[in-house]
Amino acid sequence: MSVQPLYPGAPTETRPELLPKLVIKPWIPPPPRSLILRNALIIDPASSKVLDGKQTVVIDEGKIISVNKTVDGDGDGKSQGGGKEKPAPVVVDLDGKYLCPGLIDCHVHVTAVPGFKTMGELMRLPDQEMNLRVTYVLKEMIHRGFTTVRDTGGASKVLANAIEEGLILGPRLFQCGRALSQTGGHGDFAPALSGAYEPGCCGGGTAQPLARVADGVPAVLSAVRGELKAGADFIKIMVGGGVSSETDAIETVQYTAEEIRAITTTCDQMGGKLSTAHAYTVEAIRHAIENGVKGIEHGNLIDNATANLMASKGIYLTPTLCCYSAMARPPFEDFLPPASKIKNAQVMSKGVEALKIAHNAGVTICYGSDLLTSLHALQTEEFAVRASVLPSPEILKHATTNAAKLLGKSGLLGTISAGAYADLLVLNANPLDDVTVLDRPDDHMLAIVKQGRVVKSSVQGLVVEST
């Protein structure tokens, strides 16, 4: 079709080389190149084994097509998949290196960004500055091998979409929007007696706080429906006292049974969304479970009977142990205010024992770090903390198999098998023998692949794709 020029010499056709940049969302990258990874030692966290013999993994359009024993000629460079002719796949010989599923952290706060030494400073960060700094947090997380994270307060569907579309480099993001808190609960950071609204726990600015305060059944119904409407993947409820919130003791039990049931019933009715509760004590944990909550965050003061109850009902537990010691030692010994330091010591002293109790009861345990600001750099330290009391194969399940189940993505995440997303780590050591190798990614993590796209690599032939 001819176009009438607007002025003499004006172009009548768009330059062909610019056409890819003139689409509605020009930042969306093309599909990643197909990959064939040969001679890999495949780690299967679900069985706690390395597959027998060296394997070849075929990847196309971000998913694993097949996993089979390596034979001569299986990396011949032929196009993979059906339809029109595609570029030949990239063939890489891993030469006996370990291939592990990408890691999953089920308790992060990506909007609690670096740049501060105290909680008070974090709370005053403008939203625009937070939005820029979060890109650094996300990039660092994926470079530690976390290809998926679950944000338990602060992140939004907008941020998750930006990552999915390739606008921001980072892990796949599951988010709850803002957690729900009663007045005076763990998510209420308004100054005492002022009645003024403040951002919720752990930062995020005024437009996107970690938590929203809602009291009474009508208010919590409005809040939970609002978060689900905004695209929350799950809902988080503050059901007990917290470390960083100064005015609620750890022993407090928050929200009434009627309020919690209003939230959990709504989650069930609105697509079967999982609800999870911030809770440390037996009383808070039981209060949450009895009123329909399906997951517990932290759980540091759990006892045997409550752990057995959780196991019998299939309730998930996401402990977050490395954060407590991190906030108590240099250079962050003054990060928490004095009242919070006391509570931090209280829950830190029981956390590792609670992990053992839950494991012995058969609770489905997931990996969580719960770090804030520059402490995100210690995200992998959770592996070392858990390794002090549990065997390495079990801990690897926490960050793969169990976490995928919590997210409702078994078969897609946390596994190297046909049909799964190609989220892969190339390692020079076996985390089934010693899971703390994952706490030293600079020494042991040779490459990171997220949904078939190479994010970081020092492996010959496995080249990072520009987006």
C-alpha cells in the first residue's frame, strides 16, 4: 500500500531493520536458542540421587524436551521442534559437570532494597528510588542461582510481569502484593498513638508497602479481594508478633478467627489461592491453621504436637533462619531498634531446633531467607545454617522439589525432566554430598540458565544471551 508523503522526500516505507523495535512491547526478547547439553551428571533432588551415567538434555523454547543417556551423535546440530526451520541448537559438552535444577527461595522481600543501615531509613525511601534499586536486587538473586523467588510482601504483579517480559533481569517472581495486618500487628508501622498511616514492614514506600492494615471482616474482605484483583499469586496474613515491628510482642496472636476465615474462604473461592501466615508461636500457628491457612512462615517456636498437626494437614513451613544472625552481627548490629533486637534474639535461639522438629515430624519444608537491604547478599547462607542440623539431600529438596510443590508448579520447577522449564545450574561439585557448595556460588556455580536462556556462564560454548 502506497503512503502519501507528508513533505517532499519523506519516507513512504518503514526501514525494515527498525520493524522489530516498532512493536507494542519492543523489549520482549525473541525465544532463546535451542540447547543440547551433553555429558551432564543430572541431579534429581526428589530422589536425592544423581541419574545413572552421563546424560544429554535437549532444550527448546525454554523447556526441557528430553533427558537421556549420552550416546554418540546425539548432538548433531539438527533443528529441534516442529514447524518452520529453526536455527541449529547450541551444543555444549559439559564433560561430567553437575546439572542441578534452578533454586527457589520462598520468602524474600525484593523491595526491601540496599542503601541503608537501619530499618527507620528504609521506611522513608521514595517509591521511584525503590523501583530503580529493586533491579539490582533481582539481578543479584538470579546470579546466586535463584531462578524463582516468592515475595511475601512488597512486590507486585507489575514487577513480576516486567521480569517475565524481559524488561528486568531477575528470577521468576511469585508475589502476594501486600500482606494483611491488623492495627497494631506485624504490618502496622504507624507511630504509636499517632493514628497516622505508615508503610508496612520491610520497606517499599508509600505506594507499595509490604503490608496493608485492615480491621474487621468487611475490611479484610475488601483487602484480600483487592490484592487478588491486583494479581496476587497467594495471600499472606500477619497472625503473630514480629521482630521488626516494635509494638507487638512475639507472643501476640493477631486477627480474630472470623477475620482469618473471611480471608482464607475468599482465597478458596477466588481460584484456590494459597494463604500463608507469619507466625512464630504455637498459639499463632494453630490459630492460623484452625482457620484455613495453608502455610506458615518462620515457625521458630513450634513444638512437636504442632509440627505433627502441620504434617497431618499438609501445611507448608518456610523457616527463615539466616536473617536473625545476620541482623545481630557487624556491620548490621544496629539495623534493628533496641526492642526488636530483644525479639530477634528470642526467635533466633529456637530456630534451628524448630527446623529439626518440623523435619522429624514430616512437615513439607521450603527454603526461605527473609533478608532486607544489603543483607540480601547473604541469601545462600540459609543452606549453611540448615546444614548444621539436616542432611544435604533434604535441604536441596527445600529449595527445589518442596518449593515447587508449594508454588503449585511441580513438574515445571525444581526438576530436570521432560516438560519442565529449563531452569538449570551447572556446578563443579555435587550439592547432594555437601549442600553448602550452593553457599559459595562464585566457587562452584559455573553457569545459570533460566527458562532456556543463559544468564551467567563461564562454561566454554555456553554463551550469555543479550536481551
